Amino acid sequence: MKAFYGDLKLGILGGGQLGRMLIQQAINYNVTVKVLDPDREAPCRKLCDEFTVGSLGDYETVYKFGKKVDLLTIEIEKVNVDALEQLEKEGVLVYPQPRVIRLIQDKGLQKHFFKENDIPTADFKLISNLKDLKQNGFEYPYMQKLRRDGYDGRGVYKVVDETYLPSAFTEPSLIERLVDFEKEISVIVARNENGEVSTFPLVEMEFNPQVNLVEFLISPSTLSFEIQQEAERLAKKIADDLKIVGLLAVEMFLTKDGEILVNELAPRPHNSGHQSIEGNVVSQFEQHLRAIFNQPLGDTTCLSNAVMINVLGEEGYEGPAVYQGIEKILKCPGIYVHLYGKALTKPFRKMGHVTIVDNDREKAIEKARFVQNTLKVIS
């Protein structure tokens, strides 16, 4: 692998904030970075060595882009896997592997993978249309999830009773038992080509119920050692069963009975790992690069208590972004602001994140609430 010597050409499919933060780390490793994204104003456009505007779903576009690099990775799963498979056959390294991306693109295939590999998950059924939905036999309420193209809370619908059916998805989807959970938790795991596997410590998440986005994240967890150990064991098992090369975010539910159920996977850096930039010895972005470069994985130990808050566009505002209250929060020690380079705001759009670190967990949480109440993205 030519990493660290300035000769490696790394391609990233997707030019959003995850790609932007990946580039910020790749710069330290002398890597030439090329990015493909359909949006000419994508957050990566000014940071990479070469930016190409084009569709991530188009075979020819992805194939031609991939032929210009030595190693191809993703920051979004919605990409043309047929092109990736052809590139892999022709000797381009593609990590995570196309077969992994294909599986994770389809929530139905994900669920079958869990079932076949004894990974605990909520009871589910796969349906093809509205008729199947009406005859599914599940008790209300339950969740309906589109099999493909759902992200950031999109493609998820709660069916409370039969009156909700007219608004349900008509496309192929899965329905699953509504989990009465205590906490939503996440473990990020990395695996390199040599088979070395390493997990980040479990994190606890709070979601914005309005848009089903991670709003608030706390690391490290204060859940019992047994729960943390089991969550990390499951994450390592999934990474090994998939034989993935790269980073994998494993989102889970902790039920009120203390059971862990795996919800879904993301084969890339993830929102639930942003706090690792300041909060851990190695960040998720460096760990992903180490994994795909087949280098030794880094130390994931927590350096401090870290709380991460997503900075979302305020309701009622759409247009050029104005960050109200940023001066006030920057007066507070231990606050790190990450803005994603998006010129325009709209309601609930991810515009950045803030990490708060403090040796006192309660103080970190208190500062996080202050940031939530003070920093607003308006226009």
C-alpha cells in the first residue's frame, strides 16, 4: 500500500460532511484525494485535490471515476454497486467491499443476514406492497421501513393503528415489532484486511423524535460493563461475519429487559462517532483510513467525557446560513465547533456538530444543553 508516501490516489464516493472530515485526516497522511458528488457545492469541493460533479448512481460515471484512483471508499451507501464490482475485478481496491455495500443498501437483506448469523434483532417480515402490509399479521403499533434508500430518518414510518395505513409506504419494505427500548446505543468497529478488529467504546444516543436524527450523544457510556462488553462483542462478530474492510457503525436498541437488539448497519464513518475527533485517542476518520490502508488500527480509548450535538437548521428558516450564538458558546472551555461548509440552511438540515469535552460528565452534559439552547442556524 502506497499510503503515507504521497503516491496513493484515494477516491471517495460522496462529497458530504463525512467525506470532508475524512479528507481532513487524509491530508495528514500525504494522500491524494479525489471526490465524486452530484452537488457542485458539496462540502468536500474545496478540500480535495480533484472534485468531479456526477451521479453516484450512474454506472459509467462511477466506473470512470474509479479508474482514476488506486483505492475507492464511500461516505454514503447509495452508490452504483455494479460499477464497484467491475472496478474490483479490474484491480481497483474497493473498501468497504461491493458485496458488503450491496447487502447494507437493502434493509431486508440486512435483516436476513442478522437472522442467518444469530445476531439478535427485532422480529420482522418483508412485504412487497400495501396488500401485504394490510395482511401482515403484526399487532399495532409497528414500524415500517423502506428496504432501500432510507436515511437520516427518511423511509421510516410508525403504523399506530389501521387509520395510519393510507399513508404507509407502498414500495417493498420491512415491518418490524416496535421495540420498547431503554436506550439507543451504538458501537463503531473497524476491521483491516489482515483481520485485525477494534471497537470504539459504546456510546449512548438521544434522537430528535421529530425527524428521527441523532441529536445528542454521550461517550463513554455509564451502562454496566456486561452490557458494554456484549454490545462490543456483537459489533466485532458482525464485522468478522461480513469480513468487512473499513469502518462499520452498528446501531442497537437496549431494551428495558436488558436485551441488546441490533437495529441497522452503516459501512462508513457515522454520526455516532463524531465525538471521537476530540474524545478518543484515534478518531473514527483516522481509524477508517488505517483500516482501508491495511495499517495497524489505532487506540480507541476515551480521553475524556465527550458529548456531541448535531447542529441542525432551525424550523422556519431557509436560505443563506447564519450561525446565531456562536460567539457565546466559544467563550465556554472545552467546546469544539465543526461546521460543514454548507452555504444554505433549511429545517433540520445537518449544518455541523459541536463536541463538548470535560472530565466531569455532568458538567459536559450541562454545557451541551447550553450549546443546544444557544447555537441556532437561521437565515
